[in-house]
Amino acid sequence: MDVDLIFKIAAIGIIVAVLNLVLTKAGREDQAMMTTLAGLVVVLMMVVTQISDLFTAVKELFGL
């Protein structure tokens, strides 16, 4: 696993947390929730691609 992936996920988390805080303080809870969900979807897509690469490497390793 690449260290850059961890830094990207951490950066997304910090940005989403700040946006959530700002939007909540502004009284826009709906948009704050949508921002949080969008950040979660982005991170999940990043993790899913890494898991897919892992399964591909395991299949190649065992010749499946």
C-alpha cells in the first residue's frame, strides 16, 4: 500500500470536516450532510480500487 493513499484520505477527511463545520454553523445542515456523504463516497471509491488491485495481484500470484 502506498503512503500517498493514506495522505490523500487524510486530506479528504480534513477538508470534509472543515466544510461540514462551516456549513453546520451557517445553518445548512442538509448541504453539510451531502458534503460528508460525498467525501465518504470518494474515499470508498479510492479504497475499492486498491482492493481490486489487491485481488488482481493475488490472482496473478496463484495463477487463477
